[in-house]
Amino acid sequence: MKQQHYKTAIILSMLGLISIALLLWQALGMQRHLRITPDQGYRVEVADDREIGGGSVVKRIDTPGKWHFSCELAAKYEWPFCELAVFVGTPQQGLDLSRFDTVEVKALYRGPGSHQMRIFVRDFDPAYADPAKNETWKVQGAFVVPPADGKPVRIGLDSFPVASWWISSFKIPPEKAKPSFDNVPLIQFGSSTLMEPGHHEVIVDYIEFQGKWLSRAEVLLIIATLWVLGLSVLFLGRLRRVEREKQEINEAASRDPLTGARNRAGVINELNALLDNGLRLAGKSMGVIFADIDHFKRINDAHGHATGDEVLKLFANELQRGIRNSDYLVRWGGEEFVVFLPLADLEQSTWVANKLHRLLHEAQWPAGLAVTASFGVALSGDEPLNDTIARADAALYRAKHGGRDRVEIDMPPATE
């Protein structure tokens, strides 16, 4: 019992340690990164407001390892803009950014005003967008102000709401108007509504998406699953132990404590069921051998009950040694034992009885005794098992009155 408590404590401790380790790993590690840089060869385009009546002029500047564009922002149009677009995929196969939660951008801004710029992460869904018209792709944007010292700036991906003007312009249903990042073919860097007219330059080193390989919810689910599995193992183990203990108790109750043979009360119902529901239905029989130690009372009287007990134990051991594992050795009472031989005919049963008779002669008995036994053999017929046992007992009686130390056979009753 102490050993089992120790095992339970070990399992629970391991589950606790694994849980803590997973939570710490999720909080402090488990990082995944997707960095997009100019050197990766993505197609780049620039655009301004001239196509819709504005006067702003954008120009891409070829700078190694940078996305670099200038913008002469003019107030001719109500919402003047310049932008640089990076095509990181196709509408059919964009980037899946849904597992990330943070965006890091390293950029430099030159120009008048607040230095605020806008980043768009465009998602494509064929339910509402046309692959040939990127203006129909979902517009999700956030404002950033790059630090003057060029250090990266980080913002949450949840800071990229869907543009209300895009929802209104393309009559997007509410269920499709929520942010989505599972198929992103386009990322844009552009001017913001706070840009003042004049000359502006934006230089971008990279944009990086950051997140966890597993979310906290997923880690908690894994931990819960591990605990359920661990506790289930403990529970099933406990059930098996209870069942095993129950079987051991039943086994102990069905066996003679001195000889280890089955006892009469613990086996008779099992044998009746075996005979009635198995052997007879298959047209098979069961051999019954009744064995009784000759002059056992004299052994007890002359050598004491301790020696008598040793004789009984050795007698049972010799009988058990001479039969199959599928056979039954039953202590019937006192010095009487009965052997039941499933699937045996009369000839085989008689052969086993003679074998047991010989083994007893070869055994080394306590106190130099010469112990013998008498045997009665019978074969089951159509009668109840108790009748077969009674016929084996009658054969034993004849062996006793015929001089003992011998085997007698009783034939089964004739069937009509």
C-alpha cells in the first residue's frame, strides 16, 4: 500500500512539475517569429492619390536592404496619400498570420509634422474580394510613429481594426467585417491622415510578426488533458488493484488454506457450469478421481497432527504435480481429495489415476512414512455431477475394501 501511495505521489508531482514548466515556457519562451525583409525578393509597388484626382507624388528609392520611398504630399485631394505595397503572397496563397499577436517594425521617418505612418495588413477572402482587384482585399490598418533613433516599434496585431470606409464601400456583411489574418497576400506602408503637405521619406528595414507556438488557452488545454489522462491512469490502476484484491480474496476463500487445493464450496458451482454449459453441449465428458489417504488416522495418532498436516500438504502437491493446469484438485474433506479432469474420457482418467498412484509411491514422506492412497475413477454421463462424484466415491469404497493402495473404476450409467 505504501508503495502505491509513493507511485501516486510521483505521478501527481510529475503532473504538477510539467504543468508549471509548460506555463513558464509559454510565458517566457515558446516564441515564433516571421520576419519579412527587402532582401527576400517580394514584389514591391508604390502608389499615390493622383489616380483619384490628387496631387501627391510617390517615388521609390533604390536603397540596398531597405524599402525606401519618398512622397511629395499635396493637399489637392481630401485624403492625400502615398504608399509602398509589398506582395508577400497571392490571393490564393497568402501568409497565415493568425497565430501571431505582435508586429515589430524597424523604420525611419523623415519629414515635417508628427512622423506618423500607417501599416496595412490586407487579408483576402474569396467570399467578398476579387483576386484581380486588391482594393477589394480587407483593409486592416494601424498607426505607428517610428522612433527618431531608428529602434524597432512594436504594436499588437489586435491594433489592426478593419477600416470602416472599406466595410461601407464594399457592403461587407457583419460576419466578414471582423479582423482576419489567415490569408495575407499584401502588406502596405503609407502616409497617415496627420501628414502635413511637403516632402516625406519612409525607410523600412523589416516588419516582423511575433507570437507563441501555443497560446495560453492551448497550453491550459494540454495541461488539463494531461491531468485527465494522469488521473484516469491512477483511477484505472486503483480499479485494477481493487479487482485484483477482490479476486485474491475470492481465490483465498475458494482454496484450502493448508494444502492450497480448491475447497469444495468454492468450486462445485464452477464445475457444474462447465459441465452443463460447455462439455455436454460439445458432446464431451469429465473424468472424476476420488482419492483418500490410507490409514491417515493412524498417522495422526502415531506422529501427531503436525506430521499429519505435512502429509496432507505433500499429498496435495503430488496430486497437483500429476495433473494438467486445466484440471481441478479439490480437498473434499479431511484426507479426501477429488480430481476433476475436463475433456478426459474413462481411459485417460484411469491413466491419470494410475500415474498419481505411482507418484505417491515415489514421494519422500515425512518421518520416513510409507504413505499410500486408494483411488476411485468415474466418468460423467447424463446424470448430475453429484451422481458422478458419488460413483467415484463408490469406486473408492471398493478400492478400500479391496485391500487399499489401488485404483478402482466405475463405468458410467448406460444411456437409452
